[in-house]
Amino acid sequence: MAGGRRAAGLALGWGCCLLLCCAAASKLEVSTPAVVEVEIGDTARIECDFNIPGNGSYSYIDWFYVDRKAGTNSRVRLCHITDSEVLKDDTDYKERLSVGEDKALSISKVTVQDDRTFVCQVGAGSSGVGESHTELHVYKVPETPVIEPNTGGISVNNSANSEIAKCVSKNSFPPPNITWHKNGEQLDLQENQMMNTWTRESSGLHSVASVLFDTVTREDRDSRYHCTVHYWLRGQRHALESQKVQITVFYPAKHLKLQVVPSSALVKEGDNVKLVCESDGNPPPVFSFYKRQLDDKWQELSSLAETDGGVLTLHGVNKSSSGLYKCESLDLDDMTELEDEVELVVNYIEGVRVEMKPSSPLQEGDNVTLSCDAHSPVALVYQWRDDEGRKMGDGNRLVLKNLTLETPNNLSCKVVAPSVPGLEQSKQVSLAVKGKPRIVAISSPLYVRQDEVVNLTCKAIAFPRPSVHWSVNGTAHEFVDNQHIASNLTVRVSRDLLKAGAMCRVSNDLGVSEKHIQLLVESVRKDQKTTAESQGVIIVAIIVAILVVAVLGAVIYFLHKKGKIPCGRAGKQDITRPEARKDKIVVEVKSDKLPEEAGLLQGANGEKRPAADQSEKYIDLRN
């Protein structure tokens, strides 16, 4: 019984299954993609697949779109397809649609209006009618968002939310989303912190604008904000970021600093000095400058010096400019006050003086000691230099011994402060060394021709200034340079002048000096020149002869050392080689001594050598 029931159940099950399969196989099936995504301007292609029972054929295929404006079920046919032809209906799609061999619908140059539902309907006679729906989604990539920060500035004292920036993205479809970021981190905003607006352009595209509202702190002066636009394309999420911007944050100052520029340690008299007052507030507060007086009262300097924001400029400072300065700041936002002080030290050198001992008039041969002194708040060094800038010594004392007329008559003491570049002063002292005249140069002897006009020159050194006198008449011109005096006398050469010459006489209160100038006829100089040239030629000839003899002696000595010239009785031999080739070097040594003189040449043992040995010899230098 049980087995029979089981068999009957199996038979019933198989029968039901067979009936269901047959029913499914007898039904017309139509399928299209649920969603097709396409970017505006591209071509959308919607495929339509169908299955007709018993391998039957379709009688027609119709494509529709759903007109949402006319109602949910309002359809507009686009085309009618049969086995022999494709009939396009008179719609806005007529010029843009096409049907492929696989009956797929293609729509070119897709616009935002094409974002709708499309229906593929298949009729198969006795198999009935079937259809399938496809949602065509249209996209347009938005433009890169543009961010505009608040240019007016935001105060940290404002407790309410203020506008930080505005972000705009244009020409997208569908409308995108916007997020805000600070320092790279996305902000989690409340409803009152962001306001978004969407605008549909005449082209059907969307523009979206978002405004960020927030409070700010002092640290936000360095914060960087940006916005990001998010959109979907082909089933994937994409994002475009704007530029990063900063906003102006207003906050009161917490610290104030006053300093001297350049450093107070380097300020010297005559400098232009700036007192710079800096605060960490924004906007900068109102600054005021003061200097403390001797009675401990503060004198305001706004009317006495140039001020520019937080900078006080003092022109040409001097010793009296030193002192304590103060800067005060007033924040107009919360009326808070801050102040800072700085000490200005103006370095100087004053009271430079030079003493000379002895101070009485100096004579040649005297010794003198010079002392230099000055006052300054910094360490000083002293240098001594002459009129031409040459260094004479270091230190505040200079000792000059055995003074002469050539000793520089003007010396200067240069006082320098090494720790303050450019701070220096000089004081000059005059050394008037008295001495009788001394003629240092004259134009003698002077070669002239009779009746020609010549210049006679006489140079001397003396102090006090001497007078110059000539023993002959002429036109005199004098030139004075310190203790030096030069006199040029223009005269015509006469017979008497040639005979007697001229006398230069220089004198002052301390003595007289004179020298004679000799005039010689030009022909005498030529004779002397010729004689000197002849003597020079003879001397040169003698030197050349000595050099030739020395070279010849050196050659003979060298050959003897090499064994080319044997000496003594045992070594007596003929070294002449008749077979010497023309390309070998042969040196001929001849003796022009007379036979009776040959006895002066002795052999190696001291005996006299025969005269025959003094004859011509040939020395072969080939080896």
C-alpha cells in the first residue's frame, strides 16, 4: 500500500511539472535592460530580446516611450517594425532614432529630455503580445566647482554663524551633491551650516550653489577650505574638487613686541633708526609711541617723528636720542590695550683731541710725542696716518724721533669703534719742522747751444719757506708743495753764461744753501758720447774673446776625459782616421807655435815633448 501511494505521488508530481513547463513554453517572453545609462550627446542603444513558443515568428515590434506629462500610462509610439519594413512615427525622435538588425533601438545625440521610460512590445499572433520596459538614465558631467571665500573678514568675537564661502557647480544632469572640507577633512554640517540651491537652466541642465556658514577661531587664520561636487556616471560615483581658499579672520592681539632696526647695539650717530612695533592681532591695532623724559614722564612722539602703522622712523639720531621708548596698542574691536618698551642706545665718539710734546716749534733732529684721546660708550682703537693715508702707527701714542724736513707735516689720529661698523672720527695735527734750506736737485750739467733759450731748474726743501735767487738774469717761476720749493729760470745762452755757468741760492732765516749749474756746449756731449761708445765696443770684444777661449778649453778637457786625446809617451799614437766618412764630425786642432816654443809643452813625466808632437792632429768625434 505504501509503495503504491508513493508511486502514485511521483506520477502526480511529474505530471504537474510537465504541465507547468508546457505552459511556460507556450508563453511569449520579451526582455530589455532594466536601466541604460548614457552621457548627454552620446548614442543610447536599447536591446529587445524575445522568445516565441514553437519557434514561431513575430508579426510586429513596436517601440514606445512613456510621456510622464500626459500620465503614467500615456505612451507615444516611436516606430512600427515588421518583417519587411520599419515605419517611423512622426515624433521628435524621428530624425534621431534607428533600428538595428537585432531590432535594438538606437537614439543619437541624447538630451536631458530623453531621460524617460522606453517600451519594447512584440506581437506574435496566436502566441499573444509581450512587452518589456527600460529606464534610460541621462548624465552630464558637471563643471569644476568654483569657490568664492568671504572677502570681508570674520571676527572670532562673532558667536553666530558667518558666511565662510560659496561654492557653485554648473551644467550637470542630474543635480549633483556638494560637500564641504576644511584642511582636507570633510565637515559634518548641521542644517543651519549649509544652504543649497538648485537652478534648472534653459538647456535642461542643472546648476547647484552651496553656502557654508560657521564660526571661526584664531587658529582658522591658517585654515584652508574647499568644496567637492559628487555625481554618478555609468554606475560609478565621481567627484570634482574646487581650489583651496583661506578666509580673513579678525582676532585681538595677545602679544606686543617693540624692537630697534637695525639692532640697537649697532646704532651710531647720524643713522636713521626704525622702532618697529609688532602685534599678533588682526587687523593690526592702533599704535602710539612714547619716549621717557628725565622727569619720568612719557613724551608722545606721533607729532615729532614719522610714523607708518607700527613703525616709528627717527632720522639722523644723535647722543640725545638714546633712551627708553614705549609702544602702546589699542584694539578697536574689544578696546584691549597692550604695551612694550625698548632701550635705544646711540653709539658715538666725542671729544677727540691730539696733544703734542714738546709743543714748541720743532727743529730737525728733535723728537716729538703725539697723544690722542676720545670718549665713547664702546671700546676704541687708534690709528695714525699721514697726508696720503699711509699708516704711521697704532695706539693712542705715537713717538717720532730725529725729525727731518721730509717728515710729514700733517698727521691725523683716526679713532675707530670696532664693535660698531662705520663709527669713526679723525683729528689732524700739524708738525712744522724747521730747517735751513737744502738743495735736493739741479739741472747740471746742462748741454746747450749758444743763443738758445733754456730752463734752469733748482729744487730745495726748507721751512720756513725760503727764497730763491739766481746769479743770472732771466724769467723765474716758483712752485711750492709743503716744504718743497722748485724754481725754473728761463734764460738765453750767452758766451758769458757758457763760461761762468749759473748759481742757485736758497735761503731762509735758518741758513743758506747754494749750488752751481754747469753749462756745456752740445758738441762736447757728442764727443764724450762717441768716446764712451768706443770704449764700450772694446770691452764687449774682450768679453767675447774670453768666452770663446773658455768654451774651447772646456771641449778639449771633455775629450781628454773621454780618452779621445791620450797623453804621455805610452799613449803617443796617431789618431788620424783617413777613412772617416763625410757625415761624421771632425774637429781640427792646429798649433801655430814655433818649433822653439814647442818645448814649453811637456809630457806626462815632465820631459819636453818633441816638436813633431806639436804638429796638426785630427780628433775624430764619431765615437
